[in-house]
Amino acid sequence: MAGDVNTAGHCDRQFAPVREAFESNFSSRGDIGASVAVYRHGEPVVDLWGGWKDPEHTEPWSEGTLVNIWSTTKGVTAACFAMAVDRGVLSYRDKVADYWPEFAKAGKADVTVAMLLSHQAGLCGFRDPASLHDLYDVEGAAARLAAAEPFWTPGSMSGYHAITMGALASALLKRAEGRPIADFVEDEFRQRLGLDIFIGLPTSERPRVSNLVAPIEMGSQDTAAELTPAQVAALANPAFAPTVANEPDWREAEIPSANGHATARSLAQLYSALATEGILNGIRIADPEVLREARTLQIEGKDAVLSIDARWACGFLLNTNGLYGPCPESFGHSGWGGSFAFADPATGLGIAYTMNQMGTDLVGDPRNSALIDAVYASLKY
């Protein structure tokens, strides 16, 4: 227990430093409600939760509490594509236009699936004004992007497709596999694998969700004057506050780049499978060779939207500057405000953290660093 915060769940004795770091996140790093989970070679070694679903401390954060995970969703989307590639539905080397002919317009005919998933397509946002309701219309958004001129020559650089990656990826998977990503996640992750992961949250699950809490100054509204056209398109068209994630329309929409809802346990389970032999709950999700291809570097350097060094694989963010611990092979994705999930193939680890109190650090959130450092310190015992 840290202060007045009760933590519950399981933590192997070897990983006691993770429990200590988790509890310190409440006592000294501002957490309100959160979960952390670590799976090693498919077995749970840490599965902790604690705190509150609300700042008023009226409802405890429970074992099954869901929360919007922002761009940590992109790693789930990347896993969908790895499964589709494993089944022969498409390959990372295929051209997007082979499945989606309209996408070839405006110089995009040679964009491959790998280029799209690694943020190289130049479609980081809309050139004309967009609203939140435009984002909620996933097929309409995809059609606009397919017809659009890219912001740079595809393949020449990466530029983070913060929101548009969701519409693009879902439209492509639907044309290649037959299901949009929301349906794929429901059928394959929820029903078949038993994971608590949603893209498009059913009304029946709303009681389990914790609202996000964000600093008053946090948002995308007041930054446009400082940004390049590509950054404006990616980060401020439309501009919105992080609390939009608490609204019913956001929760119910299909935005496979930003509105996933999940538990840390399920994310850690998924990434543990991705880190090892591709087996989850006794079910094969992808061959290890496909998983190696999924995490193969596609492009690296200063990202044109994020303005930080980034190393992109096929939808996954590769470890950069120790973001995901000491293993250079680690891969995953992080979300606005602090959530993250990643796999470490060297140790067979899947690690995830979800929370309701958003932080302001783009990289290096102190809560993330404390938990990740504690995991690797535990491996030395």
C-alpha cells in the first residue's frame, strides 16, 4: 500500500521491485488509477492494479478496469497485420493499391504495406479541414486519404500518422482480409484468444471504463502556429482535448490508431506471445518468422511529425534510446499520456501499463521508466 492507495493482484517474489515502483507511482508520481502486467514466456509474473477510477476516489480501480490507451492501440493494429500476413492474406511487400486501387492516386501507386505501416506514406493527416465526426467515419476518412496528395514523397521519410493510421490500416485490412480492424479484434482477440481489448467499445462495457484525467494545459488546440503543415495535419486537424476520449462517440467509433480500450494484463499477454513463439493461450497467432518480419526495421531517423528519433517496423515502434529497456530488439507502442506495451524477444517478456492520469512527457514518462527499470532489475536477482 502507498499512502491511501490499495494495490491488489499478483507479483512473483523475484519481481518485488516492480510492485515497489508501481506503488511509488501513486505516492510520488501522480497516478490515480493504474494497472501493470508482466508476462514471461507466456506466464504471468506481475499482474497488479490499484488506485481509483476517478479523481474523487469514489470508485476503486479493479482487476477488469478498461481505459482508453491512445496510440498504444497502434501496436494492436500491427499485431492484426502480423496475423493476416501469417495466414497468407497479404504480405508486407505487397503494394497497398493491389488491394485498394483508389489508393494509387496522386503518386502513391508504389506504397507497400510495410511503408504504410511504418508511417512513410505521407498521409499523416488531412489537407482540408476535418472534424471529429470525420474521424468517426472510418470509411469516409479512408476515401479522403486515398485520394489525397501525400505531404512528402512516399518512402523518403517517416512522419507519424497519429490518427490517420487507423482509417488507412482498417480500410486496407478490410479489402485484403474481409474484416475491418474493429471486427478482427473482436473476433480474433476477444472471442478466440480471450483478451480484454476493444477497438470500438460496446455500450455494455462502459461501466468498466475509467475516464482519462489530463492536465488543464494538455491538448492539441494551441500548437498549430509552431508546426509545419504536415505536423498541423497530423496533430491539430482536427484539434481536440484529451478528454474527448471520455465521450461516447469517441468510445464507440472505430479508430484503430487511438481509441483502443484494454487492460494491462491482456496487452502484456499479447506482447509476450509476440516476443516468443507466437502462441497465446495454446493458440498459434503467428509463426516466429512472420513476427521477425513484423519487427524488422523499415526506416529510422528524425520523424517529420514527432521531431524525435524514431525507428519504425511494420506498425511497431522499435526500441530507441532505451525507451523499452536495455534490449535493442524490443518493440511495441506507447500512447499519449503514458500507457505502453512492448515485447522483449531476448527475455520472452511482454510488459504493459495502463492508467487514467495522463502525463505530459512525450517520451520518458517517469512512471514508465520506473516500472521498466524495475522489471529489468528484477531479472538480475
